[in-house]
Amino acid sequence: MRTTSLLTALAAGATVLALAGCSAPGAPAANGASSGSDKAFTLYSGRDEELVQPLIDMFEDETGIEVDVRYGNTPELGALLLEEGEQTPADVFLSQDAGALGALSNADLFAPLPEETNAAVPAGFTSADGTWVGVTGRARVIVYDGQELTAAQVPDSVDAFTSPEWAGRFGIAPSNASFQAFVTAYRVLKGVEAADAWVKAVAANSPQIFENNLAILAAVNDGVIDAGLVNHYYWFAQADETGAENLRAQLAYPKPGDPGAIVNVTGAGILHGAADDADALEFVNFLVSPTAQQYFVEETFEYPLVEGIEAPQGLPPLDSLKNPDLNLSDLESLEATQELLSRYGLI
Amino acid sequence: MTSSHRGTRDRRKGSRSSGAPPWLVALAAVCAAAAAIPLVYLIVRALDAGIAGSVVATLWRPRVLELALNSITLAVAVTGTCLVAGTASAWVLTRVRIPAPGIWILIAALPLAVPSYLAAYGWLVWVPSMNGFWASWLLLSAVCVPYVTLPVAAALRGASGNLHDVARTLGRGPFGAFVSATWPQIRPAAIAGALLVCLYALSDFGLVSLMRYPTLTWGINAAYGASFNRNQAALLALVLVALALAVVTGERSIRGGQDQVAVRGAPPVIPSGRWKLPVAVVLMAAPVLGVLVPVLGLLSRLLEAETLRSIDVPRLLGAVGATLGLAVAGALLATLLALPIAALAARHKSRLVSVIEATGFLGHGLPGIVVGLSLVFFALAVVPALYQSVIVLVFGYAVLFMPKAIGTMRSGIAGVPGSLVEVSRMLGLSPLATWWRVTARLALPSIGVGALLVAISVMKELPATLLLRPTGISTLATELWSRTTVFEFGAAAPYAAALVLVAAVPAVVLSGFRGVSKEDL
């Protein structure tokens, strides 16, 4: 076996050498050095190109700053940023949910944002430590089959889904970040014991398990299940594509104060390497400017987080969903939630 | 492991362990090292997790056991189904008189062109309630069958029909004759194909997530996506690696000693008669389930979309170009890396050879996100200058899909008679020259088949492409992804159609390789 290990070592060495030989000069500029403005920066966008690119075009026209955008899923870009660490080419990360921002913040990948940037968004909808800023809000809602149920038959609390009446008729996406944020909120608002009881009862009530919110919405719209727990904006995006009148699925909002009625946020943070990059900061400030906020209202049907911008039509006011007892930084503490979900076999 | 079946009638030394030239072993080991990158990465991450308590705690959760069991059940069921259905349709394609056999073998190859996530998506349009094990089993089997059908059809073309006749004359029934005479000749091809199916079923995420059948790849994606727990994801992925290694090792022992040498012989053509219906079912099941139904489903969604946006033609063409370029580059590199491993495994047997070959198969048993992240890790550590360049992306494709080339090329190389090699050596040619002028030339069709299989897979690949692509480069798969995430079925449909069409090209070429040879038509 001695030859084996020798050969393995040789092989490994040869690979490294061969690959090292390839690393010709012309390395991309490291971001550490970029200070001030060079009229360009790199954005990792966990939000979709169709929705975000027009906004970026607006920014580029307005400022003359060139934005190099890399699109991906928020979870995958989050994993990518963690893997890249300090070597990341990214200057700004635009995230679809607070969970990813919290995870990156905990890994100390974000540079603190200036006071005035953080102040643009009211507390409760942005990071507690000023490492990232909230951009838009998404309400947790109950989506239901409008052909099977009337609005009055839809529960006004997520607690209803523990009753035998709903056994096997509702969908959840327990491995999805948005559902886990909701369960975390439940735990924070109602206590560990109540959350444990809810998860246990729901798990025993034959829930239909989906991988994400989109799949739940599609299943409700196709009449496969009667209701599901999702984020509000998926319905509006679907309505925009196929026409609201063609949708079987309808939305109901849990009553204010119910843990099912929380708001989760999208947001953005600046990576350490770009701490002094004026272009990156200008973009983050642009995201919380009236222009961009108005764009999100009109194009993605999300809640604006900056004061003075009207919420999209047909949505309950953001204030009615704001939960005074809940801090977004509480939602970053996912581990206890995951342990809870795994205890009852949901993840 | 007996290697004393009829295949050793040529004078190849069946199971010598010492004969492998050191340069070949070294070269193959270097190539296998590339495929081992994901494993190194996973071990580093798993060590981060701390070997002691958390490993046991993570792996012993009831949910993890359930996921692993689901993965195993699905992989076994899909592999078995593909083995039976693929062998049956290959037999019909080559041994039964059917109208337009060339067209049928082409149709048999088409499911390869449909990405598993598109097949699932297209089916959900018709049957939204479809979910769970049976749905995943049916659709995965339908899209994977060609991995068995094509190599077995090629082997059957070469296999001698005389033995079958002899067996029938000696009183065996048709099935008995098949088992005793034909099966041994096609077994290596069938099992090599089944191995690819099994690894694919283990590593697939797109289809099982849409069909809501939670497997280990769910757990891995959730660990990355919801909890940003890379270490936990790595532990789950290592479970997958262990399963994949068990499968690869199992395949080696089932395959037995040496690959069979194809013997040319005129195959008998049995008239179909009252067997028309079963024959039609065997031929059409996979193309209908894996291609026709989902494609029609996608088309109907396209018509449903309220706004049919105008197609951005330059952008579509750009994506087609990038897809083709990457597919060609990925196929070339994967073939180059697979060649020494295949050459070594075709002619030599030893524990070292087994380790090298098994390592070469690793990448295919892992979901794309794991292989993608491992190359992020590797590129940043070793060649940061190449990070997010096409080179690393193509290298990633090679790591992922090299196994598709290893299996077919190994059979092809083993099929080159050892006597020819010996003659060439006696005539004074060096081993390398012999290899190039004799073995490589004769094995060329199998090398082509391997390269085409890789090209098709590269075209359909999504998660690793998203992680490794240079910023700004889009393939048909990434364009499709970015449109379906926002419900733009109208805008997504052209990309879905283009992807299936582009991937169908190598599939069609593939069906022509040693499938229906001209003298039979």
C-alpha cells in the first residue's frame, strides 16, 4: 500500500502544480483596496433579475455607476458568500429574506452601515445592529382555495390548523426560511411551550409538505389543497402573470397580533471588503430612497419600509401587522426553531 | 469476482494486478484527484462541525434516517425499473422487426434531452396532485431509461445471436434463452448504464422537490438554504457519498471481471405478430411519460399565460451559444479526464485501480450545489485568479459528469481485442503509440458516446452553473430558472423549448452511434 499513498500524494501534488501554473497574472482586483469611488461595484442579488434589473438600470442612469450583478437564489448566494469569506468579489448583497442577512451578519461578513442609512427604515423592519438595512416587507398570509371556501370560512389564526377539521387539507414548507421565521416568531411571542404544542399538533394533523411557498400557492390554485401558509407577494406576482380573475387561490390575513401575521423583510448589506466603497453605499441608499421604494410597491407588490410611501392597494396597512413584541433580530435565532421542527419530523 | 466467463476467450490476461504501466496509473490518479475535490471539501467542512457529538446528533436524527431511507428506496426502485425497461426496449429495438427502427431508437434517446425538473413541472400542469414516491419513481425512471437502453442496444447489435439460437435449440424458452445466452453478453453495458441511473437518482433535487418526496438532497438544500449550516449540509452530503461509493463498489463486483468483447453476428429478427401491443408499450412508455406529456404541459402553460411577451431573440441566442460552448468544453475536459481512468479500468484490476475508478464516479452522486461550493472553496484556495471564470465552471462540469464518460469508454476500450494490442507491441510500437494508434482508434465510438452524454448533462445543469458561472453569463438552464421563479411562464417557455431542442441534438446523434448499423437497414 506504500506505493498507493505515494502515488496519491504525487497525483495531488501534480494537480495543484498544474492548476497553479494556470494562474497567470491578471487576477481580478481585490476589493480590499477599493476605497472612495471608481464608478463601479459588484452586487450579488438574491432577488430576481426580472424584478431588480430595471431598478438597477435606473440607478446606473441616474448615477453613472456601473453595477456588475450576479443573480442567484438567496439561500445559494448566502452559502456562496459564506464560502467565499473575505475573498468575495461582491460589494453588496441584496437578500430575499432577513434570515440570510442575519446568518451573514453573524458570520461577521458585513461592514456596519452609516447611521443615516439605517435611520431611513423604522426599527423593527431592519437589523438591530446596523449591519444591514431592510428594503421591503412581506406579510405572512393564509392562501386558500376560493372555490372551496368562502372568506368567512378561512381561519383568522394559524392555531386553527391544529384542529381535526383541517387534517390533511393544508400545506406548509417547513424547510423554507420564511416558515421557520414564522415559527420563530410564534416561539418568541407565545413562548416555547406553546410553540412546541403548535408544531406537535400541526405535525400530527397530516400537513402536506412542500419545498417552498410557490409550490404551495400552485397547489392551492390547482385545488390540490384547501389552504396554505405563504408570503403575500407570491399571489400578487402570479396574479400579474395570469390575471387575478383567473386565480382560484385567494389571500386571507390572520388577525393582528396572531403569530401568523408577521412581516418578514428583504434587505441589503455591504460586505467588509467594500466598507469604504462610496458606490456600494450609494446603491444601498438608493434602495431605501423614495424612487426605489415606489418601484417595489408598483412592481413587486411589497410593503415599502420607508415612511411616506403608500403600501400597494388591497393590502392591510403595515402598521396593523407590526408586532410590538417582536424584534427582527429575534427571527435570526433559527437554531431552536429547527430543533423544534426536527423533533416532530418536519425537517 | 470470477473472471472466467466466456469473455476471456481472447488472450487478454483477465485479472492481472501488476501489469498496469506506472505512467497510466499516475495519470489516472491525477484525473481521479479532480473528482475527489468535493470529498476533500466535505471532509474539511465535516471536521469543522466537530467529529464528536454533533456528527452523531446530526446523523441520528429520525428525520435524517428517513431521508436516507427515502433516497435509497427511490434509487433502488428507479435503477431496477430502468434496468428492466431499458433492456426490454433495447431488445425490441434490435431484435424485433419494427417499422423505421432508426426513428424508434432516436425516440428512445429523447428523454435524455428533458431535464428532470422540467419533466416534473410539465406533469404537474396536468396532474397537480401528483406527489410522493410513486410520482418521483415514475418520472425519474422515464427520464433515465435511455442510460440503459442506448448502451444495451449497442451491445445487442454486437452480441451474437447464435448463442441464443443454440439455447433455444437445446430446449430453453425464449426468456430462458435470453437469460442464459444474451444477458451475459449485454450485462456489462446494462449494469454500467444502471450505475449512472442510480447515481442520478441519488443526487437529483429538482424532480424530487417538485414531487415533494423528501430525500437526502432536500436535507442538504435545507441545511444550506434555511439554516445556513454548511457543516450540517456537509454531513448529510457525506452520507450521500457513502451511498454512492457503496453503489459504485457494488457495480464493480456485479459487473464481474472484464467487459465483454462484442462479437459481430447477424441477429435474428423475430416478427412481432400478436406482440404488437406489448412492443408498442415497451417502445413508447418512456418517451410518452418523459417527453410528450411534460412538453405538452409546458406548451399549455405557455398558452395560458395572459401576457405573451415578445421573445428577446438576441438574448435567447446568446444563451443558446453559451450553453453550446460550455457543453462542448465540458464534454472535452470530462472526456480527457475520464480517458486514463477508463483505459486503466478496462485492462487492469487491482485495489488501487478500483479506488481510482470509484473516485472518478464520486461527483455524479452529489447534488450540484455541493460540487459547486466545493469548487468555490478549491478555486479560492488554489487558483483565486481563476475564480468565477469559465475555466473553473468547465472544470466543475467535468467533475460532475466525468462518470458518464468513464463507463462507456471503459467498455469500448475493453472491447478492443488484447491480441491486436500485442501484435502492435510486437511490431515495435511503444505502449503509448499502440494506445493511440490501436486502442484509441478502435474505441473512438465509445469515446464519442461518453462525450455526448456529458454534453447533454452540461446543458441541463443548473445549481453548479449558478454558483460557478462568470458574472453575466447565462445558459438556457439559468435563464429558464430565473423566469420560472417569478411565474413568467410566457417568458420561460421559449427557453424551455430551446433547452429541450438543443439537448435533443446530441441525444439524436447518440442514438445513431453503433445503434442501428447501416447494413441492417
